[in-house]
Amino acid sequence: MKHFDREEWIALKTGTLLGAKRAAMEDHLVICGQCRDVFLDLFGPDDLRQAADEIPDNFTTTVLRVCRPNKSAALKPAVRRGWRDWLVYYVAASVVTLVLVQGGVFQLLLDKAPRITGQPQPASDVRVTGLNWADTVAGEFSAWLNAFETTE
């Protein structure tokens, strides 16, 4: 894994990096805790004051209001199934099972099972997707800030 040096992280923080290198460094922050620590160490008290000035006073209240479930939404009543409905489901499942057994589907699967199961091949290039590096960095920074506030 290629790690980036402190000067490159400073360039990312100041916004002077653009394009593919910026994207590569942002992706790297998601998977590398060591580089994430180096990057978070670049933020000092001045950055905290600047962030505090930009965050509105009602930020927490607004976020909590958005995250709370809507109590006025009516819940749909649960559907109660009678014994006849369950009987129909069990009969249908039994018929399907008997047809599959009679057709030899299960035997065919058993015959092919040794060929299907083999040693799993490791992926050569595993890429983490669906993660937002900004949320990860914000979470790490928040934990660091909480720890910092409790030590003073």
C-alpha cells in the first residue's frame, strides 16, 4: 500500500490538489488509519475555531429533528393470517418440493456439489465502495475532539 507523505497531506488540506491525485488520497484515507491520523493531526486549534464559527448554533437541534422518526405517521396494521392461509402455503411448498424431488433436481445438485465447492480464490484488487471518507474523517475528528475536550 502506498502511503502519502506529510507535505502531500498538507496540500490536500489546503485544497491545492486537484484531479486524480486528490481522489486517490481521499480513497486512501478510507482504508488507511495511519495516514488518516497524519491527516487529522494537521488540524489545530485555529481550524477548530474556524469550524466553530461556520457551524450554526442550532446545528445539533436541526440534525436531531431531521433524524427523529415522524410520530404522526400512521403505522399499518399487521396482517393476521388465518390457519387456512397457512395451510395453503404449506400445501404449495409441499407440492413444489415433491415436484423437485421427483424431477431429480436435488440429486443433480448433489452430484454437482463437489465441482461447485472448491478453494475460494482471493480477490486480487479489493476496492472499498459505498464508504464516504468525509464521514470517516469527521467521525475520527469528532472522537479526537471529544477526547481533547475531556482532557483539559
